[in-house]
Amino acid sequence: AWLHIDGAYGLAYKLVPERTHLFTGLEQADSVSWDPHKQFSVPIPSSVLFARRPDDLSRMTLYSSYFNRPDSVEPNPGLKSMPSTRPLSALPLVTSDQHDMELCHDPDTGILCFRYIPRDLPAADVGALQQVIYERIMRSGERTISVTRLDGVTALRLVAVDPTVTLPALVETIEHVRLIGTQGG
């Protein structure tokens, strides 16, 4: 028999010292799920699956000749995720409260296309500004960003695939885009 505990909502309360007694026996479960978005204000796809035995995670690992190769010697965090990779849902959150930032799509991966649009910039100049921002960021060598065309408009493209990318780092990059954009494109 497999004992699974659906801690989707309640598991967060295990972190409260006065409530840990409610979770006696949790360590006996074969697997436990948790959805931190329900109390921690993080994106919905941030669900977590814990397995008591690390080898149990390999039951859901998918291998192929081009991706997640079984003979690879490098660590691959994608092997421990049912969809193999997850969208970085923090990216739209970073730009959603920035009124001079425009999301160009609803991202479903760790790729975000957006545009910096200062309030009084003529619409005809928005694309050229994105190109200038891209060129200045790349020349500085401090960050990596790309420029693309999406639905006929020039947009900046931010990709986050490293699991160590933090929300503060993303906010810092967006602020850097804004700073370069306000310095005159």
C-alpha cells in the first residue's frame, strides 16, 4: 500500500511551532503534496511533492535521446519534476505591478516577453526603445536579455531556467530595464 498525504492547504501549518503536534505521523507517509500558493502568495504552479525515499521520484522520470538522457553525468533537476520543467510564474508577477511595463503574452514557461513603455513615449518609438535597452544591457555584460518580435511588435525577452534565480534578482533586472529606458532611448 502507498500512503499519500494531501497537504495541499494544511501542510503550511506544520511550520507553526504551536501546530506541529497536528502532524504527528507525517514522516510515515510515502509521499506528501503541498501547495504553498494557498498561504505563501506564490504562483499556483509552485506545488511540491515530497517522497520519503528518493528512488520513488524516479518512477515518474522520463528519458529520451535528446533530453534527460539516462547516461548524463550532470545533475538535472528536471528529473524530479513530473512535467520535467515548470513555468517560472514569478516573472509575470514581477512585471504585473509595474505600470510602465507591458506583458506581451501569458507565459507558460520560464520565458517572459515584455516591453518598457514610458508614459509619454510616442507609440512609433516603442519598438526602437526596446532595441536600445537590449543593446545597452548586453554591452554592460552584467545581465543577459534578448530582443524578439512577438505578434508584430519588438519586445524584450527574459529567460529564467536556473533554479537559483530569485524573485529579487528578477525585480532587479526589471528595474535595470526601467533605468536604461529612462536614460533616453
